[in-house]
Amino acid sequence: MAIGKIISRDRAAGSSWPRSAVLVSSALLVLAGSSTAPARAEYPEKIIKIVVPFAAGGGTDIVARTTAQEIQTDLGKPVIIENKPGAGTIVGTQTVATSEPDGYSLLLATFAHAVNPSLYNKLPFDPHKDFAAVSLIARSFNVVVVNPASKINSISDLIAEAKAKPGKLNFGTFGIGTSAHLAGELFNAMANVKMTAVPYKGAAPAISDLLGGQIDVMFTTVASAASLVAAGQLRALAVTSAERSAAFPQLPTVSEAGLPGYAAESWYGLYAPAKTPAPVIARLTRAIAKAVQSGAFKQLSTNEGLIMVGSAPEELDRYVRQEEERWRKLVKEANIEVQ
């Protein structure tokens, strides 16, 4: 008998509803409601996209593709890479900032994420309010290299030469505000010297001029320098990290080699749009923590000079805020501006 007929008959008789009828009615209503409410599926349900704010082929792209390869095995869904270079990473970063906060559009952020707020008067996004931290995947560093024909054989030699020739020595960079640039400017500030930054459109043309003798020194990436150092085409003086690297175990740090306290790092971190559900963030964080233990990432540790982390979200947030504050001070003191 329909619920409506039961109710009508009870009302017509002027009787109160039996307790059993109320319970049956309530149960039927609950069942009816539950049959129409959609079940919440477990994340992920579809393809995940990681936006890389650089062109394909560089170090960041390699890290992103290795990350995608490893986490898709754990997550059980494909993870693809979308390269969106432009405006010093701003184009790709803004794409994720304005994406749906559902965990299907992610950002592989780097050094620029912490430095751009100091280099630009206004950004089309807030690096903190518009993003939810997922994990600090890895930290990296640069290598200080010179032409093997140079008389500079150590960091102490470089400092002495720069002091003897103020403004005469120059160092190649990948552009204003890049890790190669700010590593050199930090060296200037801490050693109290003045080497001139020469910006290039990438590591390759800068290294070409270093090999040709047009520039004196570079604070370049491990990937761009390792094979040339091994072949004797470049001379490595030190690494810019706070600790020695497995990629160059024979090299001292800049701090050890004559400039105590010096450390300049880059990094790779995964972000989602702000308001992404906490369970989604937690699932991604677990996948990253597992991925950085893989053989593929161990190989990257050597090839790219990475220090694996796989942190919790709050650690990434804390680390980037510290980096942002640190480089803001240097950018201001060195009067660095994006042209």
C-alpha cells in the first residue's frame, strides 16, 4: 500500500499514527533519498594534468615527467604533462591558479614561484592564497664552473680575482631572476665583490660563451655541466648547496671553499589550486612520498643533482615562505629588476 494512502486513512479515522507506521515511513524516505544522492567516488576518477611553466626538454620538464610516471602507477590513472612557458613562469602558473580545485590540474613549481613576487610589482595570482601546497619533491643546486684555461682554480681564487678587478669579471645567467643569476648575486653580496651578470636565453648559449672565453664564470645546473666537467671542457670549483652532493662528491661547497654560510638552492614543488579538498591533497602527498623513493628518482638524483624530499604540504609552504623572504632581501639590495 502506498505511504500516501496509509496517511490519508489514518487522518480520516482521526487516529494518531502508530509508531510502526512512522518508522516505516521514515525508513522508506531515507531509502528514497539515498537512491537519488550520487555516491562520492574515490579520487582520482580521470586523467590528472601537471602544468610545467617551462618549455619541454629542460630540467624542470624532466622532473615533472618522472613525477608523472611514478605517481600514475600509485594513483591508478594517467598523469600527463602540459608545458605552458611564458613570462618567467607566470603564464603556466596562472593557468593552474584559475583551474577547478578538484585535483586534476596541478602545478610543478620551482625557484621562480618564490622569487617572482619580488621581481614583479604585480602578479595575476597570489602565490599563497591561490594555491594549496602538496609536497616539496626535491631540492637542487648549481655548480660553479669556469673555462679550464682560466687561472681561477678555486672559490678563493675567484674571490681574489673579483676583488682585484671590480666590475671586470662577468658571470653568465639563464635570465634575470633565475637561480643562476641570484646565486651569482648572492656570491657578490657575501664576498663583497662586483661581478657583472650577463643574461642569456638559456644554459646552452651561456655555456657556449663560457667555453669560448666570452664570460668568466657560471653558476649553472648539474644537468648542463656534468658531462662537460667529466670531459675536461669545464672546470668545476664548487657546488652551491649547503651540503656536498652525490653528483659531485669530490667538490666542496662554496661555503667550505672560502665563503662561509653561502648556500643557494633551487627546488621542485607540487601545488594544486586553492580550496582543493584535503583528502585529495593527502592522496597526492602520499603518492609523491612514495615516488621519490623510486629507482627513477634515484637516477635523477645523480643526473640532475637532486636532493629528494617528498615532504608534507606544510613543509613546502614553510620552505617557500622562507625562500621568498630570503631572496626578496637580495633582490632589493642588488636592485634587480625585470626589464
